[in-house]
Amino acid sequence: MATKNNNKQNTEKTGNKKRAKAPAKKVKKTAAKVSAAAKKPKTKAKPAAQAWKKAGKAPFRIIPLGGMKEIGKNCTLIECNDEILIIDCGLAFPEYEMFGIDIVIPDFTYLKENSEKVKGLIITHGHEDHIGAIPYLLQEISVPVYASPLAMGMIDHKLEENYLSCERHVIKAGDVIRLGNFAVEAIQTNHSIADALAYSIKFPGGHVFHTGDFKIDYSPLDGKVIDLNRFSQLGDEGIDVLLCDSTNVLRKGYTPSEAVVRRSIDEIFDNTERRIIIATFASNVHRIKYFIEASMKHHRRIAVSGRSMENVLALSKSLGYLDDIPESVFVDVSEIKNLADKNITIITTGSQGEPMSALTRMAYDNHKSVKLKKNDVVVFSSSPIPGNEKVISQIINRLYEKEVEVVLASAMDVHVSGHASSEELKLVHTLLRPKFFMPAHGEYRHLVEHAKLSHALGQPKDHIFLLGNGDALEVNDSKAEVVRGYTSGEDVMVDGYGIGDVGSVVLKDRKTLSQSGLITISVALDQATGSLMSEPKLNTRGFVFVEEHMDLINEAISVVYNTIGKSTSNGALDEASLSRAIRSDMKTFIYNTTKRNPMIIPVILYV
Ligand SMILES: [Zn+2]
Ligand SMILES: [Zn+2]
């Protein structure tokens, strides 16, 4: 796992979620930009596309800062003629061994160094792995952001929490916007969140097509089918480089439609008079709307539990996604005790076993208003994100202990993926027929399999490029090559207010502390003679329970006596060498007697 240790950054300046306030100047400046932008949107439909056709081809490069060989922190740059366009700016959740890390973001050094070139940030959709790092980017550079209504609502919420603002433009499928010399067209796709977009980007260097996260759904809940007609037209026009979602390349066949979920939900509602509790992703607004509609049909009122679920629902209402749902069907979760079980649906967070989520609190009897009852029906309308399987199965076991009926996607179609399976990918490749192909949004195995899929459809091997984060694909008319390590593609870890100040050394210490604990050894020495003024003191944390291991502690203290005696007779009295000697002797003693390697910290006082 690549890590980054960058102590240069000022942690106070770059504080995140609990930030007290951002520099007032910055906010004022950007706020003025927002009002100017609101009056005059930069949307020019046809001239932009025509300008591209007239222009000759300039060399360009594509630089993924994140999202390659990982599922998370998607962020890709297109750079041509001293102009940079950013596609997505997401975060990743920490891996198992990143102790105490809250989130991981891309390294924005290249963007900071080239900030005057940046023309805009375009967002494919509102998932965290595509928008989660925007507040961190905006603390470094000022950039106009373009996103569909739901994604922009989510971005607004993040910026408010961080006392940030930016020039913002809400766009929808079919819009063509001009950012410097980039003509960007937004194209309707389907995904597990409303308003997901693919982008066709035409500029003096050529034509890049970025699918974003997508699947092909002929019967999506909002009726907006992926615009395959436009995919086909743009394929006919000629695409130089395709970046395509690789998440589900290992799955055979087609990803089922959201309509499948609708049928399963109907079946559950038709067949029970018990309380129904549904855990799902807050951002899947259309699916949540269907849960509400099914509840209404069965005379159930809806209680919503969990902060992110409440936030997204409020946002969906304000954007008009829930216009035909009367406010009276909702009931505060504290009021459900007054309703019969058959009249209650609870929609909740916690489908990923998040420790503080509403469902976890219900499972562990910590929820203020919901006490689970025997025969309650709990539906997981989700699949575990890799890495979360264990905590989710712990919660499921708790639910079973409560004799709750648990419905999982593995047994009933209460969840479908939002990503295209291999047959859908084949269709998209066939429609777009790019000159060069760069698999994106996937772990390494996904990228490799996607490359194979593309080759099997006729793409020459030397026209397929597997990039890592920080690599660049340099394209010059009909030639393309990869420059490895063009810029830093390393992980930047965020811990509390600190961005990038926790690197591999700190993580290694955290690992040692978590695995073997800590021993401190305090000794007070006479300044003049170097002799001990009192008995050395040992303190331990996470090592052994001292009261039960007094023999070991006493032996360890005698080791310290020996080391000090030996060092004094050798004349090694300075603090550093004495400290080294104590640490080394103690490490050997502890390892030989316990086969453990705790962190050992000598503290030497001269009095
Ligand atoms: Zn997504
Ligand atoms: Zn994604």
C-alpha cells in the first residue's frame, strides 16, 4: 500500500469536518463568482462542438490521480494546450491497516502546481468515490464545478459543512458546456443514483469519452434510459480514447434492471403484516421512492432513521424527486409506537454495518425509538462493499438472535448492482469503437479483465493501456504511450484535521501499538555521577496486565539496572546513547521472555 508522508502542509489551515471557519477572503471572492455565474451560464451548445471540428489535433495527456487499481477516489485529468479539465474528485475509505485514518484522498500536488491551467471540474454522479474529496480540492485551488442536480445538492451540503463555496453550475443530460477549449457534452446513463452522466469531451487534441459509473437499464425507476443512441452517434464521429467503468467486468451476462427490485419489494409487502425495516444506500433516491410508494399502497406510514438518510431525503424533496409523495405519509420515528405494526415501514441507514448507523443501533438495542421485535422483517437492499462483510454478518447474527426475519439480496432480488456486467460492456465498446482504450474504475484484476474483453472484441493490444494513479497516457494524433509516474498518484490520508501528515512511519507506529502495546521506562539519574536516584519505573499500555505479571515487570526493572550500570562503567552517559542501550536490552529481554515486540520508550531525567 503506497502511503504519503507530507509534513509540509499546515494542518490547521487544511482542517476538515470540524473546521471552525475558512479564510473569510476566499469565501467572499467565490461567493461573488457564484452570483455572476448564476446570471450568465457558460453554456454554449453548438459553437463549442464546431470549434473542435475546425481545430487541428494537438497533443494531450490523460492523468488519473485516483481510481486506477482501486475502487475509490476517482479523479482523472485531461490536459491539452495548457488547459486542464478534471473529471470527478472522490475519496476512498481506509484500508484495514490504515489505523485511525478517516478517509483517503488523491494527491492534488499536480493541480496545485498547475492551478492556473484548470478550467473546471465535471462530476459524473454523486457517490462519495466521485465527489467526496471536493472540499479538500477547493481548499487548495479555486475551480468551477459542474454537476447534475442531485450530485450538486450533495456537493453543496459538503461545502456548507466545511464553510466553503465555489462557482457552481447545475447541468443535465444533453447539455454541452464550454470550459476553455474543452467542449463537454453530458450524456444520460443509468446507475444506482439518479442523474448519472457520461461525458463526451472534444478539444483541440481529440475526443475523449468517459462513461462514469454506469449500467444499461431499459426499465429504470425514473424512466430515463441510458442514451445509447447518442453513444452510437459519438462512436460514429470517432473517439480517440475511451475510459470505461470496469467494476463488474468479472460478472457474466447483464446486470438486472432496478425493476427486479420492485417485484421483490412488492412480494415482501404483499405477504407480511409485520413491521418492515429496510436498510439501503441513502443515495439511491429512486429505489427509496419505490419503498415509499409500496408502503403507501399497503397503508403503511414511513419513518426514516439515520442522519444521511434524512439529509438525502430532504434534498430529494427540495429537488422535486418526491413531488408526488404527500408529506402526510411520513411519520417521525419517535411516533411509530402509536401505530400498528402492519402500518409501519422504517427506512434506515446501516446496510454496510456502519458502527453508528441506525440499523446497528437497533441491532444492539441502542436506538432511541426503535426496539426490534420478534418477527420484524429487516430487508438489506444492498450488497456488502468489499471489506464490510464481517461487520455486516455480525449484525445479521444479532438480528437472528432477536428472531427477526432477515431478507438478504443473496436470497431474494432486493438489490441489483449499479455497474455494467460483461455483456453490457461489450455493447458499449461496440457502439463507441474508440481508437485507444483505458479501463477505469477498478482494482487491477478488473482492469486486466476489461483489457481482455476489449481485445476479444478486436481492439489491438497495443491500443489498450493499463494505467496506475499518477501515470499519464500521452496521445499525439494516432500515437499513444504511457509515461509511468508522471506525477504523484499516492494516497493522501486524512485523520481529523490533518491532511497528509500521517504517513508510513506514523502508520507503522500505530500498527505496533495496536498489535503489541507500549512500555515506557522512566529513570532519574544524578547529573554529576550518572547514578540512579530512584528505582526505574515501568508503565505499560496494551502489553500485559501489570498486576498479574509482577515477576516479569520486576525482571524487566533489573534489566534496566544492569543496562545503566554497564553504560555508566563504559562512560556512555549522554541521553541518546543511554536511551538506545535501554531500548535495545529491553527489546531483547521482552522478546525472549514473551515473543512480543511492544513499542519501548525510555524517558531519562537528569536531576
Ligand atoms: Zn457510483
Ligand atoms: Zn464509483
